Amino acid sequence: MSSLNGINTQGENIADCGGLKEAYLAYESWVDRNGEEPRLPGVNLSGRQMFWVSAASIWCSVTRVEELRQQVVTDEHAPDKFRVVGPMGNMKYFAKDFDCKLGSTMNPEKKCKIW
């Protein structure tokens, strides 16, 4: 597998991080004004956890290996998996909402913080 071209994806990676953070802060503001949402029947996730699941779900995909090889070399977007793991793994809000162990993939000790 080829390496991801960080120069190609840098701008979109920043946009993914910033957009997700601002959306989460907007949701937090909504919760502050309206109170916690009730849990969905049969789904044992809080409203905050559902925010993250919803945000991640747009990147659910299956990509052929050949297409992935081409994408990592030429595309300005990171592969879908990394558009979830990168931004969410670097957000303290995600780690708090899912109680991720410090040092785990989704809560690394050193996080990349843009804003």
C-alpha cells in the first residue's frame, strides 16, 4: 500500500477537524439551552454519543484496493476511515463522551489541536 500524501490532504484534514469541532460545540450549545435528549429506544447511547455515531456514519464505505491505492496518491481527501479516526481521535470531547482510555487509538496522549 502506498503512503498517504499529506500535502494533498492537509487542507481537507484541517477542514474535517474544524467542521466537526464546530458542529459538536453547536450541539453542546443546543443541549445547554434545551437539556439532554432522551435516549432512543433500544439504543444504549447518550445524545452526545449519538452525535459522534451520526458524524462517523457518513464515512461508512467499502473501497476496492485498487481505488484506495489511487486515492492515497492523488486525492485531496484522506480515505474515509481516516476522516473519522483522525478528527475524532484528536478531540477531547469524543474521548470524554465515550470514556476512552488515555493512550488508546481514539484518545492518544498527544493530540493534534488546530483551533
